[in-house]
Amino acid sequence: MNRSILHVDCNNFFASVECVYDPSLGSVPCAVAGSKEDRHGIILAKNELAKKAGVKTGEAIWQAQQKCPGLITVPPHFDRYNKFSKLFKGICFEYTDLLESFGIDECWLDVTGNRKSAAVIANEIRERVKNEYGLTVSVGVSFNKIFAKLGSDLKKPDAVTFITEENFREKIWGLPAEDMLGVGRRTLGCLHSHGIYTIGELAEVSPAALRSWLGKSGPMLWKFANGLDDSRVMRFDERIPPKSVSSGYTPYRDLQCENDVRILIYALSENIAAQLRRHGLCCRTVSINIRDRELNHVCRQIRTAFPLSDSSRIAEEALGLFRKEYSGNTDIRSLTVCASDLEPFSEDIQLDLCGEVFRSERRDSLNKAVDGIRKRYGYGSVFRGLLMQDVRLGMFDPKEIGDAHPVGMRA
Ligand SMILES: [Mg+2]
């Protein structure tokens, strides 16, 4: 039987939530951005009018204002975004518990076999989120997750798009390959070098050729493009062990010295370590992704001497990678730390490291205590003294660096 899968995506989520609190923002070009006083603050999100004027996420406020002189900027309120995320997913949850979140403002639902048809459910969700919470969503309805997600991008805001067995070639195949989940920057470069630009062109290459160019993700992308994705929508409370865990952040202002970088790397690593411990995992590879003020990307990784699950150790590895690439006086726009090559946490391995034994045990019990406090009182209830420095430096609010994002294809 064909499945009925919905992908629900809030339109311009951050900016739309700000409009709920201040409706006057709806009629002007508006962006959520780092501190207003500092003209080097960064654009984090924008509304439709700002988008039309060419404003882009990730650029500096002064650049955005050159393109769009009337641009109004507001500071981010992550507590509001988390609240509205829960609210709109709460509506979705009334239809099924097969609800898989994809970031703060998107989720998939599997409504196969539901009493109501997928079309009725999609429209009810769209209407209800708008009427009850003042946000518009776009919904893609299809027989697999990949096409449902593509569908939700096709028409927005406030729309439902159906991608069926009959119409997917016409609706999907003309889209650029990079619109499809799983086609990242590197994959795209490879596809372009073989003259493949659209999802349809990707669908028509042989899976064997794709495997030789891209490894095992090649045939997977071929399946996606041909409507053969059979991955399931997970239950709302299901956790599969991630293949890697990463945490990245674009601070309110560029990082200007090594101390700035150190503080952010510690905040990100802390977040990663908490996630690793939640899954009972540790990592053997640490990598760092750096974007500087000229928007150049640098990505570096290191295989660690032994498995890590402690934030200080992950942070020190990441900081070492940073120091190899940059001196302390380069302006850094954003940073991502990633832990991969994950394996089950084993105390034996840690105890084998003579000399490190007691420290390791003490750290483990400290980490456990911190995890317990956070579980009870929230992530922001306790953080490192080092991060308190930043309350003065004003780069970010440690509470905003909420959950790390597990990465990896779900089966
Ligand atoms: Mg969205």
C-alpha cells in the first residue's frame, strides 16, 4: 500500500514568530539579527519582504541594509522559537505519533491508514496552525519522505502540494539536484562535473555510475530521485544512535581573538558531549568547520588517540585544529564542531589509560551530575564558568546553544 507522508514546514519561522509578538513587523522588510547596536551583527532569518529585497541569512546587517535600506532588525528570542516549535508540533501530534522532527520548524508525519485522508489532514494542520498560533506553514504530501519534503518547498507560504506516483516526474525532476535531501556541497560539485544538474538527470544515471562517483550514497540518491525512498517516519520519542553529532553557531558578532573562539568551542563541545553521553557513545574523530568573514570555509579533522566523551577533551582537539589553520586575529563568522566515528562508551577503555584513571572517573561522575541537573531544570540551568565570561563579551546566550544535532541517514 502507498504510504501517506506529510512534511510540515513553518514559513520564515524566526521572523514569523517575531511578527506574532509585534504584528507591525509583518508589513515591513524585517530580519532577525545579532545585536542591533553593532552594525556587524549577522542576519539569522528574514521575512518575505526582506527576502525579495535580496537579504540573505549569514550576511552582516550593514550588507543587508545596503540592499534593503528600510530593513528593520530585531534580536533573536530562542525561548519564543522553542515555544512555538512545541505548539505547532503539538497540533501535528494530534493526528499521529509517527512524528519525526527535522530541526526546530519542520517535521514529517506518517498518516497512512488514518481515518481522515492525507489531504484533509494537511489542510487542517495548515489552517489550525495559522488560526491558533498565527504562523503559516507549507505542507508537502507524498508517498515517501524525500518527496514530501521537496513538496513542502514547492509552494509557500500557506500551501499544500501533492507529489504523487503519477506527477513526480513533472513536479520534481526539473528541480536542481541540490534541493534534494542528501545532496550537499561536495556531492553537488561531483554531480556538476558529470553534467548532472537536475533531480531528473540524477534519476536517469545508472546507479552503478553513481556508486563509482559517490560511493554508497550514490545509489541511495538514485533511489531518492526515482521515488524509491522507503525510510520510515520515526515515532516522536524514538532515538536512533546517531552516526555523528555536531553543533554549530553563528554568534552575534564575528569572533576576533583566540579567547572568543575558545569560549564558543567549549560551548559547542559541551553540547556535543552531552548528546554523546545521552546515547552512551564516545567519538574517535573530532572535526571543525570554520567560516570566516569573507565566507571562506575550512574543514579539518583529527583522529583522536582514544575515544572521547568529555567536553574538555573534545574542545581541546577542536581548538588544536583551529590553531593549525588560523591565528587569533582572523575574524571568524561561524564555527561548527563535529564528533564522528562513534562507538559505545566503555569505561574499560578509559580505565586502561594509566595516570588518567582517577581524573577520568571524577569527570565522568561530574558529567553525570551535570546531565542530571540539565534533565531536570533545562540545558541552560548550569554551564561552565568559562562561558560566564561571555555574558560580558556578548557573543551569544549559552542557553541558545540548545541541543546538538545528530547527523546521519535514518533507516
Ligand atoms: Mg522552515
